[in-house]
Amino acid sequence: MKRIPLHWQILIAIALAVACGLVFGKDAHIGSLALLDAYTFVGTLFLNALKMLIVPLVVASIVTGVAGIGSVQGFGRLSMKTLTYYVATTLLAVLLGLLLMNIVRPGVGTTTLVATDEAKARLNQVQGRGVSDIAGVFLQMIPTNVVKSAVEGDMLGLITFSLLFGYFATRLASNMQTTVVNFFRGVYDVMLLITELVMRFAPIGIFALVAKVVATTGVNSFRQVAVFFVTVLAGLIIQNFVILPLLVRTLGRVSPLRHLRAMAPAMLTAFSTASSSATLPLTMDCTEKRAGVSKRISSFVLPLGATVNMNGTALYECAAALFVAQCYGIQLGFAAQFTIVLLALLTSIGVAGIPSASLGAIIIILNAVGLPPEGIALILPVDRILDMCRTTVNIYGDACGAVIIARSEGETGILTDLSARAK
């Protein structure tokens, strides 16, 4: 019997969760067991499984990604161009998400969630933070104890350490460098396998999380989720069809329309699979054969981009954290929003190129600014569709980077005679 694809399982689970939440409400029991308690237990179990993956996955991903940059030309010209492009475009995406969420404010509506007592204590620490607290954010980036940072979920410090570790791993003797980098690549591959295992149970966990939200708040929260969906989708469209094409035109000095046509097969594949990693072979094929970028550029820029350049994901992470805060009635100050921007920028480096991998990164951001991680249940009904959309933005951002960097390296013949190349 053919297995139902995971995304359909998740959509069915969400539909069933909405139905169960509405029909049974929050006071239903099975014998002596309250359904709401069952939802809470299963949902917490799923969230704990996601949290379990965060530290090793982020550390291994960042170390291998940075080591990959450093291993080519010793952080030379091509490496620095690529890194600068990735940081700049990801920052633009995060700031766009921040701007739209503060203008539209989709989480401000008829439903305001009530946090747990533990979450309330943390929320009180978030409110009232101002510009003066920015110094504290930078202090967190230099941990006094890396192990303690990992235990306490201080991802800013852990990410800084991982960036430094990955960079200086490339400064070791070749035999030692190979050993260290291969170890972290192995860890990364193992964590991807464990992530796939956890995601097999995602329909059950998502069912419990969504059913709990519907049972306690009704359908009012879904009106806010619909506005959130439209807001994020608008941001992704602006990033993919306005900002990135403008960069192709101004920095690459080629036709963005031709580039969109050249990358259409890869973008459609990314949309259908919601996986940057799975789309990578086709992205490279379209970039080289249809856009005319040399293998020297594409073989370096694109695999690295599939790991560290996540424009759409970074925008989504930022928007999701702000949405959860708005749903809890929290006014985030400048320092808290700055932390969200910084973490969305940094954690997008450590997001695996597989469907729904950004859920762990969103939990990191929620924890960092004191927001309840269970708030992630609010975005789950629209996560799959937005995952498909943001993956498309991710791979198109990589492809734009390949064209821009190739042009800066003096390559000619890019996006010329497109009809002949497409054959």
C-alpha cells in the first residue's frame, strides 16, 4: 500500500485537530482523562523532541557551513563575495518581515492567549526592554561557558562559538582539518536522520498542538492566522519578485525576467518538495545550463547557499516570533526585536534544507526573547504552504547570488540566448 506523503498527513492531522477542538471543546473527558491534558502531553512530547535536535543540529550545520567557506581559497575573494551577498540578502529579508509584521500586526485581534505561569515570568522580563539593553544582547554573544549556554538554550553564544570553531577548523593542518570537519559532517548527517524520524511523528504532535489551541480559543485565532499567512506571503513575494530581481539587474547587470525563466524548473521543484537540499541538483543544472554560470562559481556558491543562505526562512522565522508575541498581547521593545532580527539571521544558517526544519529555529527565537514555545502551534496550520513558498525564495536567492558573483568575476555570456540553452 502506497504511503501517504508527510505533507498530506500533516494537513489531515490539522483538519482533524480543528474538528476535534470544536466538537469536544476544552472540558471533554475520556473516562478520568481530560482530553486537554492528553493534547498537552502529546504536544509537549513533540516540542521536546524538536528541542532535543536544536543544539547538535545547529552547531554541526554552522561548523560545516563555515568550514566549507574557509576551505575554498582560504576565505579569499570568492568566499568573501559569497558570504557578503548571503548576509546582506538574508538581512534584507529579515528586516522586510519585521517591517510588515509591525505595520500589519496580524496577531493583534479578538483572541489573546494566556501564557503559563513559567512563561508569564519570562514574558515580564521581555516587556519594557529598550535600546539600552542592546549591550546585553552583544554580551550574550560571547559565552563564559559554552556547555552552560547549550544547556540553558543560549543560542546567541553557541552560534558565535560555532562560527569561530568552523573558521579556525580550516586553519588546522590538513589531516587534522579533515578529521574535525568530517566529524561534524557526520554529526550533521546523523541529526538529519533523527530529524526525519521526529518528523514522521509530526502529524500526531501537530494534531495535539492545534487541537489544544482550537479547544481553548475556538476559531477566532484562525482569523489572525489567515492575516499572518497573507502578510508572510506578501513578504516572500516582495523578496522573490522585487528585491532579488533588483539585485540581479543592478549588481549582475542582466535581465531578471530571463533569470526567472531560466530558474523556473528549479523554483517549481522547490515549491513542490519544500526542500532546498533535494532541489540542489536541479538548481545547479538550471544555473549552469540555462543561465550560463560557470561550474567554478555554481559548484561553490550553490551548495553553500543550500546550507547557509535562507532568505525566505529568515523572513518567516522573524515574522513567526513577532506573531506569537502579538497573539500573547506582548509589546516587544527595541532590544527584543533586535534579538529576533539577529537570531533569525544567524539561525537561518543552521536550518537544515528539509521540510519544516525551521520549526526548531523558531523555538530558539521564542526561547531567546522569553516567549512560550507552545505558541508555535498557532502557525502550524499554514506552515506547510509557507514552507513551500519560502523554500522557493531560498533557492532563488542562491541562484541570484551565483549570477551576481559570476558577473563580478568577469564572466560573460550569462543569460544570453536563453532559448538555445533551455533545449
